[in-house]
Amino acid sequence: MNSKEKKIEVTFFPYGKKVTFSHFLNLKKAILKAGIPFSFPCGGKGICGKCKVKVRGNVTPLTVIEKEKLSVREIEENYRLACQTGLKGDTQVEILLSDSVFSPQILTTWKKEEFEVKSPVKKIYLSIKPPDIKDQISDVSRIRRELKKRGFDDLKIGIEVVKKIPSVLRENEFKVTVVIDDNEIICIEGKDTRKESFGIAFDIGTTTIVGALLDLTKGKVIATKGIVNPQSVYGYDVISRISYIQQKGKKGISELQKAVILGVNRLIDNLLKEANIDKSKVYKIVFVGNTIMQHILVGIDPVNIGLYPYVPVIQEFIKLKSFNLKLRVNPFADVFVFPNIAGFIGGDTVGVILSTGIHRAKGKNILAVDLGTNGEIVLSSKGKIWATSTAAGPAFEGVRISQGMMAQKGAIERVKIEDGRIFVKVVGDVEPEGICGSGLIDAVAELHKEGVIDDSGKITPRDMQKDIWKERVLEEEERKFVLVEKNGYPIFITQKDVRELQLAKAAVSTGIKILLKKTGIKPGDVQQVFIAGGFGSYLNLQNACNIGLFPLFPRAEVKNIGNAALHGAIKALLSQRYIEEVKKIPYLVSSVELATHPEFQNVLAESIRF
Ligand code: FES
């Protein structure tokens, strides 16, 4: 067998995914071919030094660039730059997930005063009289007796909590804090810990997971973090994940469940570390996500959602304890998973409805659009609510874009062209490293206006461009337009990036148009439009309309509301009243199937063009 025929097996950790390649190749190519979520900010030119991985196996020696970019310690610990490393034989590659946790730019237009902060988690401090020969009641009864004096009676208590009581009482001279949630004693802690009460809200997206750590007593967000959903190695969309489970059966569900929990736990560790909070003080977790993500999170088989007639296993909310999911918080913390509306309209849409209050607005025609890998669209009119979902792909989240990144420090979030000059705004006002969804929309809209991109979405050949743009058009393997240069390397938009955005915007705009047709509401009748998504605060609505992402709503007030699904989860974390509303919302909404509409294919085809 000559060297060209030798097969190379590459195992990617922590996913455990094994991929066999039939020839020698560069690790960057192997990562891309394996579908591992990973970013190469300088496009693999060896300039940024950001594509670090840990490698064990048969690989090419360190390059001069790597010796420059990696520290001595990193070299000793087998760190390599993926774009500089060649694979010669079987190799194990560790993708450094903790390094990829980012601080997302989350739009916080909501004000604490606008909603109720009344956490269902209660902490009661007790200074208890110790037992003596005249007062021999049990430890548990002793605690109950004190709680009754404070108005708490008939509380449940689990055996694992009971086991800890004797030592906690005696080590703390019978001065303890009892943590109560939903009529259950979930924990007993030594001393007075009333000020320390925390919860975490998660939005489990197909592409990203975002978590917000909250102080439950003050109703304040302390930290937010995001990560690429580790399930992405099993496919970028929900359908490919369902297919994986179809092939692998129970093992597939367990693999995907472990992957999402791995991501959630990484976020928990990072959030708590940043805020210097002990995991035992996190008593409540709320999850929102699409129906498939929520099914997999709790280990329920989602396969039937992908098969006609697209039925979920469960619609109602799920409640469990954090130890059931092996979350790294207080093991008895309550975990609340939002209810689903339908197979492709999940808890994240319920979160958007709760966040915007659409379910309580009776008189107005209101549209809410949540832009993610699946675009969810909700329309409310005269007390009725309809919702639908459309497969947009991950372009709005900066994924599968050649130099794409999430809306985080270093991402180009705005692009403007004036008098032949290109201006960019970068999150955190630092040097640009890549481009996020809002930047991509701006860039494509502005380049279309300039004629660099034609109505069909094609980047015009260099020799047909206006003189001022000629030198920015690179006729390489794929045509590219250079937006800016950072330290000598270009940040560009490729032809494929434009195509990805076209598919995403066509899917969303088709969803909106068909939903309006089905309900008989005209764009001119819509009075309020909410645009939600993980863009941060800077989605340029005019540019979004210019590329045809939204039809024109001539009489509507249009508002960017950021990650509304997460905001819905935050509200539910802070008040039982919102939890009760959440439970009812799915039954107020009619789901609309887009693909069965006779005009669907035509509208979709028309919506691709600019
Ligand atoms: S150094 Fe490898 S992508 Fe920049």
C-alpha cells in the first residue's frame, strides 16, 4: 500500500467523533470536512494564532509560525495551530471548548421594573433551639416546627436532603438556612446564606447555546456566556441530528444528549467562575429551545418530529432535578423546560411570546420574528395567535460563513459604504476578527446597492466592477470581496457567504409572506413588528428590508428586541406567575404548516433574489 492509499483515522474530543480520511491532509481541512464547529479567524494564514487545538498522534513537525505563535508551555502540552498542522497518521485532536466560550452581546432593552421579580426560591434563616432531654423530637421535625412558625407547612423533603441534616445542624450550632422551592425543601445550608440565591436561564439553539446567570433576589443578570452547541458535529440543522439518531437509535440520543449537556456544563462553569459564585448556590434552571433540542436535552427520542405528520412526543412543560441531567449546580435545583407548541415550534417561540407579551395584546396586529437557525414567526390578531417555523440555516448566527463569528468582541456588526469608502463597526471597538450575522446583512445590502453584488446574488467579476472596487475583488478559487484588512490579512465576503445569506433570508421572508396570506392580514395592517435574535442591538432594519429579509410594513413600528427567547426564560426564572403563563401559551397558538401552502414554492423561488 503506498502512502496515498493509507487511511487516517482522526478522533475529535470531547465529541468522540471519529472520521476516516483516505489520504494525508491538513488538520484545518480535516476539521472542516468532519463538520466540527471551529473558527479560523485569519482564514488559515497563520497570522491570528487563534486556531489552537491539542494534538496527539502522527503529525508534521512544528512550523516556524507555530514556534512564534505558541508559548513554550503550550508547545510542551502538545498545542498546535490547526491550520499549520499536517496529519500523517492516526491522530487524536482535542477541540478546546472552554476556549470557545464567548461573552455574547445580548441586547438588554428590557428593564427590571417592567416585570415582576418574585422568585419562587425562598431562603429562610432559622436559629433553632438544640435538642435536650425534655425536647427529643427528630431533626426534621425540629426544622418543620420552626418553619411552621414562619408560615411554611407540609413541605416535601427528599431522602438525600434528609441525610445531610444532622451534620449541617450540628456543625453550625443549629443556625441554618432552609432553601424552599415549589413547596419542597431542596437544601439546608449552614449559617445565614439568604443573600446568595442564583439561577441560570438557557436558550438551547441548534447552533449556539446561551446562558444568563441571575441573582434571584435582586432580579439582576450577573453574567452571560455563549458557546457553539457541541451537537453541531452531528450536523448543522435539526434534520441532520434527527437522521443521526435514526441511524444510531438509543446510542444516538445518548450521544447527542451528552453533547448538549457538555456545552451547558461548560457555560455553567464559566458563568460561575466569572461571578465567583459557588455551584451549590444555584437553585433553579430554566431551559428554552426548539422542540427537537428540548427533546434531546431530556433524552426523549425526537425522530417522529422529522417524519410526516411531524409529531412531538411531548408538548407540555417538563420539570426535573438538576441531578437527573448531571448539571454542575446544586443537585436538587429545579429544572424547568418550556412547553412546545408543535414539532417545529418549540419552547423558544413560547419564550418570545412571553417576552413580548403578544398573548396579552388583544387589539393590535403584531408580528414577531425570531432569527436563528430556524426562523420562528408569530402573528397575533384580534386575540388569535398563529406561529410557524422555517429552516434558515446558521448564517444569521455567523456560522458556515467563511470568516463568520458570533456577535462577540471582534465581530464586525455594522458595515456602511459612503463615497467609495467602507466603514465598519466592531463589537468592543477592537480590531476586527470576523463578521457576525448583522454585519453580513449590512455588507451584502451595501454591496448590492453599490452594484458589487447583482440582483441574482452574484459577485460581479473583477473586470466588470467599478474602478474603486476592482482591487477588492479577489478572483481566487471562489470570488471574494475584501471588506477590511487587519494586520495585513483581509476580512472578506465570499460568493458562498452571499448564497448562504440568500437562502436564509428567502426562508424567513417566505415564512412571513405565507403566514400573512394564510391569515388574510396584509403587511399594511401590521401595527407592530418585533425582530428577535442573537444579533445584539445592531441589526440594521433598513438593510434587512433592502435585501428582502422582511417585506415592507408601511404602518408598523419595528423594534429590535435581541434574544427574546432567552429573555422569556429569564422572566420565568424570576417569577412563578410567568411560569404559570408559560404553561398556558402553547394552547393559545395555532401552528401553521408552510410547505403545504400552494404558493409556497413560488414565493420561495421569488424570495431568493435581491
Ligand atoms: S492562525 Fe490558524 S486560522 Fe489564524
